[in-house]
Amino acid sequence: SRREEQQAETRLKVMRLILQNPEMYSRQLADEVGISNGSVYYVLAALVEKGFLKLGNFKKKLLNVQYAYLLTPKDIHEKSLLTHRFIE
């Protein structure tokens, strides 16, 4: 269906952006993809739940902890499948 195609396209865009910049804030992802911040959280949570993304944290400064989403090997495979379907 059209809705499923749009959801797949959104996931693909999010995965591409994360691959380019794992430290990107959710607000930046939302702006780049053209969806709301809440929708980005929904997409990220779904990708983490499916095992396509891993949430890592790192200390930027002594008391300042930031998070980064990292693509897993499973996600890289899923991204290639989504890209292939999108091109078709």
C-alpha cells in the first residue's frame, strides 16, 4: 500500500542519515526527513526494537553524556533491501 511505501521510505531516509552522522539529534533527523520529532522517536524506537539500530552512549565531556544511533549488520542488510525495493 501507499502508506507502507511511505513508511519504508522514511525508515530508509533515517537509516541513511544515521549512517552519515550517528551523533545527529532527533530534531535534526526530523527536519531532514520532513516529519515530526515524535515520528522520528517512533521510527528510531521501531528500528532499535527490530535490532536494526543500536543505541550507544559516549561522554563528550566529563558530565555531558550524548547518545548515538549505530547501524547494526542486520540494519545494513535491511537498508539494502529497502533501497532495492525503493528503486524498483
